[in-house]
Amino acid sequence: MTAPDNALPIARAEIIALFMESTLFGIFTVLYAIAVWILLYREKTRGHSRLNMVLCLTSTMMWLLSIAHLTIDVVRAVRGFAIWGQDMTGGAAKFYSVISDPTQVAKNAVYIVTTLIADCFVTYRLWIVWDRVWWVLPPPVLLVCATAAVGVEVCIHIADTPVGQVIFSSKLQPWIRTFFSLSLTTNLLATLLIAARLLWANRRVSEHRAGGDTVSPYRKAIETVVQSAAIYSVALASLLGSYLAGSNAQYICLDTPTAQGITFTLITIRAGLPSTMNNAVCGGINLIPIRAGLGQLQTIGGHVYPAQSGVSNVNIRRIDDGASIEEFPRKQAME
């Protein structure tokens, strides 16, 4: 199978992809520095945290993989336009058409590893939000394992592709379609489960809130989860759609794995920056235990309510966007 005659020329697509990747990498670098500052500040104010270590390690790995991917693309651009382009007519297009070139295989491997890291983290976040229950893990873990296995097969088949065959060949299509479909399914499933858990927690809290206040304490957390899933899912769907259409525009989507890192760091920044700044102003106080009995007052979300009968011990936790990636409270708002 070949791309349509009126499709975007592959050399032009690669140049556009390199420009977009360079721009996104600059954005990612700034966001990465902000995210690391937030995580290190939390380590300083809150002490040792496994979650902070996971976030910092994941961000760093994504940033380093983005550097590797961009470096490979720059090397390929030099070879394609400065070497092959000078030696023969249409040399750049011929160079980029050799999908079994080691540099092409390497950049595909980097993209696959980046995707797997993103899928592993969304699975880890699901486990945290569901209070570390083991039975929620099998579906996403199996999907991640299947994605990894298919990704290895994709790299092997690309490396064995004879010169002259394109990325849209019938030999590669089933594997590539399956890889992107599995990754998309993993993210959608994990997002739905996280959102369901937060909605369930919000319902439990609302049942015990006095004064008829219906403001959702987890609303911003749910928005963060849904928005992050939407960005990542749109990127994957665009890549899968352009590939299925046989368009070289899929190279533009494929050559911007930095978008995954940007999505990840944006979640970290949105979740961590407000609480980090509030901690800097308020001295790092996050959890305020309050004893409430009959005739007493209790404070929830900055509002004062009369304590309901039967309430003996209330743990009030400030709810912000961090609920989507912070450790989900083992004790609910009402015990």
C-alpha cells in the first residue's frame, strides 16, 4: 500500500514535523523546569514522598526521551537534506522513504517507550486514586503489557521492511493500528475509572454536608482528569486517523512525542502550583483535624456549617486540582 498521489510529500512532512517538535520541546523544557521546582518544593515542605519521586522521575524520563527523539530527527534532517539531497535528485524523499533505516527504527523505539511511560503512569495514578486496591489494576496492566508486546513487534517489523515498502504496507498496518488502539483504550479506561472514583467520593462527601451546599469539592480534579485525557486522546486519535487515511501527515503527529510530556507536566503544574503557593503563604498546613459535636460548627472548603448530629470526628482536607494525582485520602471526608 502506498500513500495517495496527492498526499503531503514525505520530505515536506518531515520538515514540518521537525519545526513543530522543536517548538514543543522548548515549551516542554519550560514546563518541565516548573514541574520539577514544584515537586522539589513539596519535598522540602512536606518531607519525603514516594508520589513526588514518581512524578519527578516520570517527568525527567519523558524530557530525556524528548531530547533523544529531537536529536535523532536533527541527524536525519542533516542526512536527508544535506547529504542525500546533494548527491541525488529527490534524495531527501528517498532517504525518508527508507523506513528500515536504523535512525528511523530508533526514533520509533523512543516514541514507543514514551507512550509506555505515559500509559504506566496513568495506571499508577488510577491505583493511587482507588486507594491502592489490587483488583482495579488487571485490565489497565494487561493493556499496557499488550501495548509493550505489540510495540516490540512494530520495531522488529519496521527494521525488517525491505527498501521500497512504505509505512502503510499491509505487513505493518495491523501492528501499528493495534499499538495505537491499545494505548488509546488504556488511557480512556483509566480516565473513566479515575473520574468514577472521584464522583463517588464527591457523592459521599455531599451526603454529609450541611446547608444543602452542592458545590463539588472534586469538580476541579475531575476537570483536570478529563481535560488531560482529552488532550492525549485527541493526539492519539489524530495519529491513528492520519495513518489509516494513508497520509504522510501521520509523520507530523508521530514526530511530536513531546506533546505527551507537555500533557503530563501540565497536569503536575495545575495540580501542584496552587497548593504549593498556598503552602508557601500558609506555612504548609494542608490537613486540619476538627472535632465537631452537637451545637458546634465545622469548616468545610472555607465555609462554616453547623455540625450535623452523629458527627464525632471530621477530617477536613483542602481539595484542589491535585486530587487527580495526589494520594487519594484513605479516610473519606466523613468518618
